[in-house]
Amino acid sequence: MKDYESIHEFDTGILDIANTSGALGERMSEEKLARKILISLPKKFDMKVTTIDKTLNISNMKVDELIGSLQTFELAINDRTEKKNKIIAFISKNDEEDLQCNMDIDESF
């Protein structure tokens, strides 16, 4: 998976590969496909991959469940990133108001 790629795009590519593999006579098990998905995720998913490895039985996990869990995690990451990147806009005064403001400040000192 590429860093800029979404889980949905990645899932589409993985399913294409799995379907092609099945058409060629080698059907991948759900467990094998889930493990391949977890291995190929970028670093930003490391925390989620570790949690899945430690708490869930991958041999019983459906690929759809895994993808759903990863999409939820991706949404949380993206939401947190958007909140950090909010930009504050300032409205500047025109030159006359700035000049008057500066003169008022100078007089008060």
C-alpha cells in the first residue's frame, strides 16, 4: 500500500489480485489474505496492526471485517490530522487604522 492510498483503494487492488489468483487456480484463504494485508500496510497503521495481532484471532477473521476496522482507524487518523491542521485567519486593518493604533500605543508609553 502506498502512503497516499486510501484503505478503500487498497482493498480494491487486493481483491483484484485475489480474484486473479483464484481464476488461475490458486485460491487464497481468508487468513492468508488478511496476513498479506496487514504486512503491506504503511507505518501509520503500525499501532492498529499490533493491536489486531495481539487481541484478535486472525485465522477466524474475515477480510471484510479487517478492512472495515482499518477504514475506521483511517477515518480517525484523518479526522485528527484535519483538526491539527486548521488554519487561523486574521483580518488586517487598513493602513490608516494601523497608523492610528501605533500612534495611540506610542503615546501611552
